[in-house]
Amino acid sequence: MARLEINYSAFGTATMDVVIPQYGDAPHHARMSEAAFYGQKFRVLYLLHAEGESGVDPLRFTLAEAYAAQRDLVVVCPTIENSFGLDLERGDPWEDFLLNGLPQVIGQMLPVSQRREDTFIAGFSMGGYAALRLALKHPGRYGRAASFFGLLEPTPQNLAPHWNAAQYAYVFGTPEGGQAAAHALPALADALGCEKPALSLYAAPEDAEAPALLERLKAGGCPARLTTLPGPAACPEARNAALKDFILGLPADAAD
């Protein structure tokens, strides 16, 4: 896999870490020519970091490159600050960036497929919430999405003691404004139309939020599954196990 760090103009100077398949990285490449390999449009996974981290951390704490090589998968890890992937009322429009600006930049720079069935989004903790929210709100954009130990209910209580009231209001708005309720994943699940992405939830056994969301998703006919994994959500072993299961669970071939 080739690994790139890309800096570009977005909100100030934005950065993202990207890994790209290379011919010969996986045994199945022997079944095709080098010209055919590089002539294809690769599937792409947008992989979002946890709160307090940056785009480099999903690659630092996992073997994402090794797993992506087995599926000829481009992995894009943008830095989204502590935005939860939302358009901030008094800050930057991160949802628009993830939905429009980022895929446009990637499509211009790299040979990636634009098809829904070849486009995936996933994330850790905060990034897991952001990935599910985008997939539920814009189901026509992503074929599959995953949350790895996601912070699925980002309430003031769940974010304390790390966030104070001002920080919470900056991202989610005030309780009086009703913005936080509009961002709730169960409400988005209930509002799904005919087009539904395949969703994968990974959580610790003691997590009560993931099973509750799974029931809401299944009640609405959304193809969803929950995998429980032991270990603290922040530990590299747990992160890596979840990411490995998701990536290697993708079809071996884009046409499959």
C-alpha cells in the first residue's frame, strides 16, 4: 500500500492521511495484469477518528493498511476536529465537507469509484457517531457504514467531564434550540425511506446504547448487525479487531 498525507485548502489548511492499493500487495493480484489493476476504479472507505484525535490516528492504532490491501480498498482518514461531523452553527460546515468537499477532492486526485455500493464510511467513538449519522441521513451515498465503539448518544452527560456547556453548545446547539434532538440517531433511523445502507455496530458487552439502536434500525427494516468485542473501546487491540472484521467482511471483489 502507498501512504500519503495530503494538505489542501478547506477550513484553513485541512489534512488527511490516505492509503492506496499497490499492485502485488495481495495474492489475488496474480490473477490480473498490472495494467488491469491500475486501470480500475477502487472502492473507498472514509475512516473517521475519535474525539481528541486526528486523521493519522486510525492508521496509527490499527493494521488498516494490511486489511485494505486484501480488499483493494482506498482508505481516507480526514481530520474533522471534535465536530462529530456536523455543520456547526458558529463554526465550520463539517457535514458538507464530508458529504461533498472531501469526496470531490478524492475523486479528482485518486482513481476511486463514485458508485454507492463501492463507497463506505466508518469511524471510532465520535467518528462512529458521525459515520452512522451520515449514512442514515444520506443513505443514497454509502453502501455500508460502521461504528467502532461509537459514542452513539452524545449527550452532555455522556461527554462530561471532558466537555463543558459552552463546548457542547458550540457543536450541538443549546437545548432550547432543539438541534441536539435533530441529530439523534434513533430519529434518523425512524425516518429512513426505501433506500437503506448496511450498518455494522461494534460495541463492548456492557454498552447499552448499541443494542437499543440496533432494535430501532431493525424495526425500520434496516440491514444492521451488532458485534460485541471485549476490551476498553480506546485500546488499540479492540479498535483493530473491529476494523479487521469490517474490512475483511467486505466482498473480496467489487463485483461480488
